[in-house]
Amino acid sequence: MTYILICIYIFFIIGHLSFYLNKETSYSFVIISTVLMFFFMSGHVYLGNGDGLDFHGYWYGYTEFENLERNDFWFYYLFYLTEIIGISLSLSFYQWWAVMTAISLTFIISTIKKRKYNLHLFLIFFMTYYVFVFYVGLKFFYGFCLFQYAFTFLIHGGKRGKLKFTLITILAGGFHVMYYMFLVLLLVDLKVKKRKHLIKIIVAFSLAICLINLVNGRNLLDSMQGFIDGMQNERLSIYFGFRTNWGFLLPVAIHILITIYSYIYREIVKKYNRDKWYLYANTLLYVNLIAVIFYPLFMIVLTFMRLLTALSLATIIASSYGQKYFNKTDRFKLLSSGFLIICLYFYINLYLNDYMTKAVLPFFDSYYFK
């Protein structure tokens, strides 16, 4: 049965590829594939294997909610509030999870459609890779639903857009604390000359911090541990207690590919002689350049690579703006550059971290189909 489900799933990915390349839109196909993903995403039962630690933690935290201390409540207050609502409605963990999955998928699809972005491009990449890291990372996934919406306001620009990005990103941080870090992207809201100067400073600063830590055996990072421990967030203390050695080069490589993707998008847009659209594409590129500021975090622990998971998919979604004007060659060019990002993710998570057995195969072992 598992292999049949995999074949059906691949069929839908190919279908979205066909619609995208042929400049067609089928909302019925989008709805059907989204409903299919709902059954896969909310139908995993913890059996003591696979991506067990996080998932078991969510299950245990929900079922024993009233008996556990919540020292980190204000770091994940929106996530815990949804659990409180689910418990007050007498929902089991799996019922609460199904409701949250349905709300999350509906919100993403509706906001992308509202922005007139290409739903098929989103679903191609989401179904190919991102869904496997999101469906068991509940806090981060629910936060992403808000962040991808906030991100569009930042790219479109304007004072109101800047304010909306700030407020919605803060709400995303209520699901997962990492999303607060994206507020640094507000630096993109500068005039072009100042923005270029700022990028140079950020690149120089981040590379200098990385070099200093490599030379001094990460003493600078060690000195931050006391400050982080004082925040009384056990998860953050654990994150900052690790060191990645040369493994930080992997997320750096992913970031370079994301930046190349946004550069290719801007160069394609340039061909169509639309000033406002070019400014949009140029802002998208600069947002990804500013993300160099996250490099020192990658030296602490690769968990911070989640920042790139969110940023890369948000960039892909944003790049579908105006693609109705792209010819088939340009669409294929952008699609190919996007798959380079996915290939590197596959190498890191599916090969090095064994996500094939931790997340991919369990995804298709849904109790809805048994």
C-alpha cells in the first residue's frame, strides 16, 4: 500500500510540473493534492522509531499538558494556546493535530492565491521536499504559515508593508522563537545605495565573526553561553551548547544557492521591462543577501539551518509573482535552479541525517489509509 501511495503522490507532483510549465492553472488539482497532503501530514502515529524525539515530545506535551511546567511558555505562547484550546474542546492529540494541519494548509493556499502567486510552483517544491521536514516539526511549520505571508509584505515594500511584516513575523515567533530572528530582514528597507553599503558591512561582519571563531576555537561563541542560559529556555541553551565544526559550510552552501536562485529570478524579470516588478525582484535578492548575517549561527548548531528552510521556501513562493509573463524557457530555468537547492537539502537531510527513514517513509505510512 505504501508504494501505491508514493506513486499517487509522485503523480500529483508531475501534474503540478505540467501545469506550471504550460502556464496553466487548475485550482481543482490544487485542492485535491492539498486534501491528499492533509491525510499524509496528520496521519502519522508515533511507533518509537523514525523522527521520534520531536514527535513524541509533541504528543507527550499535549497529553500531559496540565502536569508539566511551562518555563518556555512565552517563547511558544501561540503554540501552547492552540493546545489549550484543543484540550478545552476535549480533542485528542491526533484530533487537534488534524485540525491544526487543515487550518495551516488552508491558510497557506489561500494567502498564496490572494497574492496571485503561482500555486503550482509552491506545491512542486513543497511536496518534493519541504513537507517532509514540516509535518513533524509542528511549531516551526505553524510559524512558517504566518512568516511566508509576512514575507510578501516585506518584498512589496512600503511603510504599511514594513509594519505588517513586523507584526505578523512577531506572531510567527509565538509559534517558534526562531522566527523573531527574521526581523533583521527589515534592514532591506533602505535606499538602493545605502542598501548596497549595508550588504557589504553585513558580509564583512559575518565573515569576520566566523573567521575569529575558527581561529580562536569558538571562544566568542562560548562566551555567549552564559547569556543564553540566563534566558531560561532549555531548548535554546541546548542549541547554543553545540558546535558544528566545519559542518557550517553546508548551510552556507544552501544560502549561496538560494541567493543564486533570487539572482536568476531578478535577471529574468529584467528582460520584461517592468520597473515596479524589477524593484520587487531586486528587493527579494537583497533580502537573501542580508541573510549572510545568520552565518555565525550556523557555527553553533545546524538546527539554525531551519532559518534557511523557511527563507528558501518563502523566496520560492515570492518568486512566483508575475510568472504568468514568463515563457516556458524562463520557467524551466527558474525551476531547475530551485531544484539545485532541493538536491543539496536531500544530501544533507535524506542522506547525511537519514530523513528517509525518519520522516519520508513514515509520511506515507498514514493510519488514514489503513
